[in-house]
Amino acid sequence: MNARIKIGIVGGGMVSQIAHLPFYLADQRCEVVAVAESRPSLVRHLTDTLRVKRVVTDHHVLLDDPSISAVIIIAPRPATGPLALSAIEAGKDVMVEKPLVHTFQQATKLVNIAAARNKLLGVAFMKRYDPGVQVAKQELDRLVSSGVLGKLLLARFYDYARDYAHPPPPHKRPDESRPVRFETWPSSPDWLSRKRADDYAWFMNAASHDINLLTYFFPVNELRLVYAGSPIEGGLTATFEADRTPVVFELAKSASGEWLQGAEFIFEKGRLRLEIPSPMAVDRVGRVRIDENCGVAGLRELSVRNTWSFKCQAHAFVGNLLERQQPLTNGVDAMNDLRLIEEIWHRIESTDAKHVH
């Protein structure tokens, strides 16, 4: 039996408490050696409630510990890049909360150094690990290859959610701000206009998941951007072409009281539908339905095992560490996603300039 993987976790906030730490603590294949968290109220919660054996206030303690081989980073988004870089340079495999970073150039730097040091680099795009998403991917591949529903005419990915629309599991919010601030990297490319910087940061927070899903179903090197526009704050559309099939992405910052995210795949003789639950809905997974208008016509729902995507992600990452395999959501994919994201925003900037003139 392999020795247990020794893990350090940077960050003890909400996402760490509910979506990462419990699963690594429970996994017998690994040991959480320590958590780095500087806010006193969270330190108490981690030790008293979550029973973390060791909490340190300085993340450098984890990086300097030779027994720790992997680090999970859950930190403010602009700080993720520098933290990941420091961890890789310290000889650690790394999993970071999404997004990996905010620009293609930043991502390339991390991917190159991880490859040079032979370290795993994962990004917590947990939606790829949702059992419903995986069933939908398998079914789409089957339908396309078999041709049973005819040609794929259109794919549509949508995200109309501004907030979780579902209460998160119990957790402790900090009573104070961080006594020590992390180093940060820029939250937008240097070519982006200042008036679009906040829109871009919102996109990276809300839609980097969506782009990572889209490139799970359609490889990024097969996507050609046809149109991208964001004429109003909080609304954006982009259209791609993948092997002559239109692929549409729609994003809207809407607090409708529901989590509205998913995808549709329209064939000549039917439709495959994927509905993705709120990330805080621990008892729900993606729902997959298929409308068939050939053979036995009708609507049927595909069977999906009910396991929270965050749990699946943590379990998979420990397996990656043991088997030395790059994660399903790896740094190279995140880097290529960012190239596509910057292409979208280049197109939006170009449209803005035309409207000005």
C-alpha cells in the first residue's frame, strides 16, 4: 500500500471549510498536515469544530515543510497565481480554487514552471466532476458518433445566476479581516481598457467555470470564435463554430431566486439537455434528459449517481497525486481556456471601439 499523501491547505474560509477540507480530512489515502489561516476566529473554528490538528498563520510554513508534497490553495482570486508559483517553486504539487489566474500570460508562466519541475497543477473547476456533467458528456459523444439523432445542429451553454440561490452548508465566517495580505497579480490583461476591467473580473469569477465546461464538451482547439458582445453590464453572449456546428454561450447576472445553468444540444431528431445545480446544493447533481424523435419517441431522464461534485473532485485529486496523473481540470486546460477568454474580450473591445466611432 502506498504511503499516505501529506497535504497542506492554504486558506480556511467558507469554500475551504465546506468544499475542500472535509473531504481531504476524511480521505484515508492522504493526511492534512496543516492549514494556513491567519484570522483568529477561523483558526478557532478550524481547530475546535473541524478538528484540524495543526493551524499555522503563515503559509510559508507549509511551503517550507519537506513532508508536505501537495498544497491546496483557496485564497482571494488575485492572490492565487503568486501562491501557486511559490508552492511549485517549493516543490509541491498544487490544486487551486478557480480561476487559475486572470490572464493567458500568467497561466503560461505557471504551466511552464510546473512542467519544468514535473509537478501536477490542478484547478478546482469542480463542475467537470459532477456525475451529471460526465453522463451528459458520454451521451453527447455517443449521439454524435452513432448518428442516431442525426446531425448536431446547435449547442447552447447558459449561465443566468448571480448568487448561489441555495443556502450553503454550515460554516464560520471570519470576524476580522486578514492581518497579512497576500501578494497579488493583475486581475485583467494589460491591453484591456480600464472601463472593462471590472466586467472582466466578474466574467472570470462567474464564467470561467462555464468556459471550462464548454471546452470539456468541445475541445478548445476545435472552437472558432465568430462573435462576442457585451453591450450592457451583466449581459454577454459569444458564438463559436465547432466543426461547422454553432456553439452559443449566454451569460447574465440575474438574481432570479434560481440557479440557472446548463447546456442544450439540438440534433436533427432530438435534444440532449443538461441542468446544473447550485454549487451549494450538496444533495443535487446535474440532471440529464434526452428527447428522442426516432425509434421509440419520447422524453427520458438518464440515471446519475448522487455525489456532490466537490467531493468527487477531492477524491479524484488524491488519486491523481498517487498515480502521478494530471487532473481532469488541469493547468494546461485552464491556460487554453484563458486564451479563448482573452479572444472573447478582444472581440468585445473591438465592438466597443466601433460603437464609439
